[in-house]
Amino acid sequence: MLSFGIDPGSQRTGWAAVRSQGSQLFPVDYGVIRVRGELADRLVEIFEGLTVLLADLRPDVVFLESVFHQKNAQSALTLGHARGVALLAARRSAPACAEITPAEVKKAVTGRGRADKEQVQHMIKALLGLEEVPPNDAADALAVAVAGAARARFGQALEAARSVTP
């Protein structure tokens, strides 16, 4: 199964594709969409960039990190716009998409729902056998993809268990 993770942002949107085979995880590709200019132009670039990536990689499922609390209302609103275009690109391009909480991402990657950013980044490097820690936004997207793959594996196992008649 190919999981695609998105860490949405209005200036930098991280993305990553991770293939899972059984309990093994393999990084397929990852990066950051960097945009500048007026908000509307940045949103178009994010949407188009994700649409191209999703068409090329053809993931089975896309996961986006869900909203966390922001102190600044304007920042939250701008992030909401970026999340909206990311959700639209995902919904139009992939057979399934879902949101995943930051705590679920941290727990899936480090075993702790309150791990700090550096712990997550180092575990991503170790879990995926990367030579170096990826850029922040890409590392976050890799973590989202890994957590999404774990959630999907759990869902498949649950379905298999339910289909067994006692």
C-alpha cells in the first residue's frame, strides 16, 4: 500500500509517499512545495503541485495532519486555506483521504503522543533508513504518511478479524 502524507502550510507544504509491505516501510519520495506571493497565488501553486504529485505517485490513501490550536487567528485562517486546497487535491486525486491528529502521528512514530519535533524527525530517519534527517516540512509529511500507513494496517487487521467467524 502506498500512503501519501501532507503537512499543509501556506508557504511550505511538506509531502511524502511511503510504501508499506507487511510491517516494513519504504520511503518512495518526499519534498516540500515552497510558494511565495499573494495568498491566492500560493494556494493555486499548492493545489497544482499536490495534484501533479498525486497523479504521478497514485497513492492508495492520502493523510493530512489535522488542525492544531493556533494562538493567532489570522495565521489559523491562512493555514485553513492551505489545508482546504490540500484536501481538495487529495479528494480529487486519491481513492481515499483522511485526517490524522498530531498526537496520533507522534505516537505512531515515537511511541509517545507528546514527543517533540526532533524526536519525530530522528525516528523518521531511523524507521525509513534515511541517511539524514529530511527538511522539517518533509519530515513532518513522512511522519504523517507513516502514521497513516499504521492506521491503515490496523484497519485491515480489524476487518480481517471481523470476517473470521467463531
